[in-house]
Amino acid sequence: MENKVIARTLRLLSQLMELHEANPFKVRSLSNAARKIDKFPQTISSLNPDELEKIDGIGKSTAAKVAELIETGKVAELETLLDQTPEGLVELLSIKGLGPKKLQILWKQLGIDTPGELYYACNENRLIEAKGFGAKTQEDIKKLLEFTMNNQGKFHYSAALAVGEKLEKWFRAQDGINRLSPTGEFRRRSEVLTRIEFLVVSEDKETVFKSLSNSGLLKEYISSEENTWTGFTLSGIKVCVYFAPEEEFAWRLLCSTGSKAHLEQLQQVNNLENYRKAQSEQEIYQALGLDYIEPELREGLEEVSWSASHRLPKLVQYDDLRGCLHNHTNYSDGIHTLEEMALQAIQNEYEYLGICDHSKSAFYANGLSEERVWQQHEEIGRLNDQLAPFRIFKGIESDILYDGSLDYADEVLAGFDFIVASVHSQLKMPEEKATSRLITAIENPYTTILGHPTGRLLLARQGYAIDHEKIIDACASNGVVIELNANPFRLDLDWRWIQYALRRQVMIAINPDAHRKEGLKDMQYGVWAARKGGLPASACFNALTLEQAEDWFKQKKSRI
């Protein structure tokens, strides 16, 4: 059992205990234990109860609950509280910004225990007079609910990929399946999607139907359509399996992969029905007078015109990456040490690693004081001597303060090789304020990279609105790189703005924002998102060699 699953279970237990007015000390203890386990470097489920008890912040009572969860998959106390709690309230607890204290008032005083009732109450202005609420809080809650409702039935690509890969492996192990391909938004690697789709050629679809239903990978639901199997994964992601005749496989693959807009653009060139018997997608594009368009690009933006004029970009690939910037260690809120992160980067065949722990204003993330900055720099120097020719660059993720200034005085900022400037606090800003705040930071001569520009968390937090064109223009004027944060819950800068950045000759840095060794793998999600935006390796900062990156940093600093 993964640490995150254990932490999530304990967090829910602490929330329900608080909702039901349990001992505040026990609530805090469980909440702290959940955070500790989430960040713990070892796999908690591999430890015995005695070892669990010895972990700082766990204790005997929590260790017993963890052991019970690992052994049985449940915690009896949590099951009891779930039975005592309306299902809608548990659903509301999962909405970021609605904590147990607020929900307790809504439940006990206003009789609200479902998302629908809460949304209706907001529209009726019923929350204004409740204790601890007001017009602004009511409006904030209404926006949270609308955001949540608009994202129902949607999933992160990373969640879909984990299931999709298992399904594809299962399909390829079955007898009687002649051809197989992922398709739809899953094949286009959309950052958020509603379903996983496969196209299959089989001589015995009924047997495949039956085997799929009994595979244990899905919850069964048989579609009424003759050539489609529709079901749901155990985590609730919709799965559609389409059966095609052998001679139409390529045509159906092309038609089921592209977005509606992409297919409409192709249809304007020639009727796609004319190519039902084509042998491959390449043959169809060629017959249309077009160069082959990679699946990630088939979104109906500029790809067809690029293809017609032979201007399709040579998309960045994972193997193009030479280094990995914006990573955290246990100096701030990361899990692993500097050395452990560096060794993992070497194992991943990178030439360099950028360390960007949090700056001092990020007290919630154990941000580095000036003294600890110098300590880290000394350790980086020692490791660079030991690990040469591999190089660790001295960076910091500097908080962009509310007035747009960076954390630390200039003499401290001057000691870093590079600086990622990011917003982490006071996120509720009108577009004009957010834009001016970021531009002020971009204009700071020490800013090297603008980190996760909107602060969004896909399906969880919309992020603050910014004028993207003004931000990108400011980066162009000040020689600042823009981050495409590769964490699959962020993927920020949104790939739809990559082309504007390229027109303004702004480089994109694909950064994992890794807080543990395993987080370096997220670079792949960033590459997929970058490919959707048409990013070539020539405009990707991470595709620079060690010598090129080092020279770029030095030139940037020499202009200060």
C-alpha cells in the first residue's frame, strides 16, 4: 500500500473526527501523522507496528490504525464515522477550501449535507447570515462548487495512463486480437480526459467482450452499441473499446483519434470517407496532400496548415532532455537528500540537476534562511567535486511576494546560479494584479525562470487569471525562460500558449518540481504536454547541454 493512500485515509479520519467534534488533540495528532507519512522516504507498509511507533509524530495509537489499514484495507473507526456521516458531506470534504469547521456549521445549523443543497443555498443567499460566513465567503464557495461540478467525470492523464497501460498489456496477451491501438483523447495525451479508448481488430469479439468483463480490471457495463464495449475502471474512469474490421482499422483510428476540430479541417481538404480502406494513417495524410501529424498535435489548431506547407515542428522527445531543473530536497519540503536526488538524476542519464528549494518566506515548506542557503551551497560544492562531470546547479524557488519582489536581498540572490520565481501565497487576485505582480518579478534582473505561471492544480484549483500575452512579452523583453511544470497535476504553462511563446522567442523549461526521487519521472508528462503545444527541442531549455546551460546562466548574470 502506497504512503499516499495511507496518508489520505488518516486525513479523512481526522476530518471526520473534527466534523463530529472529537478530541481536538487527537484530530491534530492524526492530521500531523498523515502529513508525516505522506512525506516519509520509506514505504510505510513495509514496516512492522513497533517500527511505526518509533517514527516521530506517529505514536502507538496511529501506528495501530496504520497496521489495521495495511492488514485489512480498512480502519474500523473510520468506517463507523462514515456510517454516521451523510455521503454528501464526505463528498464536500474533498473540495479544497471546504474544511470540517465550515461544513459542521452548514450541516448542524442550516441542514445542508449535499453539494446540490449547498449550491442552491448559495444562490438563495442563505449562507450570509450563518456564523463565520458572509457574502464573500458565500461567493467563494459557489465558485468552488461550480469548478468541481464542471470537472465531474474528468481525470488526470497520469491516472488514466496507469490503468490504460495495464489494459493494453492485457489486450496484447489475449489470443484472437489482430490489431490494437489506444485512441481518442487518451492517444492524444490530453492532460485531463473523460475516458480511455481502444480500437481493436478481433476475429471473436464476443470472447473478448466476455474476457474483458471477467478481467478484474473493470466494473462491467455493456453498451447497447453492437461494436462497442463500455465499462468503468475500479477508480471510476470510463473505458470504451471499439471493434473495427481489419480493412478499416487505419481509417477508424484516424477518425477516432483526432479532435472534432481536427477532423473538420481534414474534411475540408477531402471527404475522409474516401479512405476507408487505407492501409495506414500515413497513407491517408499523404493522399490528402499532408505530412503525417503526430497524435498529440491533432487538436484542430494550426497543425493542418503546418502540415500542408511542410512546416510541422520536429517535436521534443524525452531523449532530447539533457538536464532537469526545479527540484526540492529535504532542506525544505522534499523527501530525499541532495545526494540522493543527484544520484537519481545520474541514473536517469541527465548531465545536470537544478536544486530549487523553497525560499525563506515559504515558512510552511521549511523555506531556507540565508544561513541554510550557504550550508546548502557548501554541500553542492562538495557533491560537484565528487560527482563530476555531472553538475548540480545552485538554484532557489524564490517566492514572488505580493508586491512582485523576490525573497532575499540582491546580495543573496547573486549567490545562486539561477532563480525560479513563483507565486505560492495570496493567490486570490484579480487578473490585473496577478499580471502586474508577475511582470514585476520577471523584470527583476535575477529572475531566470518564471515558475508555474498561473498556480493552477488541474481538477483541484483553477489558478489565478493572468494576461498570458503580457506575461510572455515581458519574458521576451527580459530574457526570462518560462516553466512548463511537468507535475501531472499542474502542467503549467498551459501547452496552448507555447506557440505564442515561440513566436516571441521565449524558451520553455520542462521542470518536474520534484519533491522526491520518483518525481523526476514526471518529466515525461511535461514532454507530452510540450509536444501538444508544438515545442521543438531547439526551444526547450532542458535540451541544452551542460556547457550550454552553464553558459546561458553566466550570460544572464553578466547582464545584471
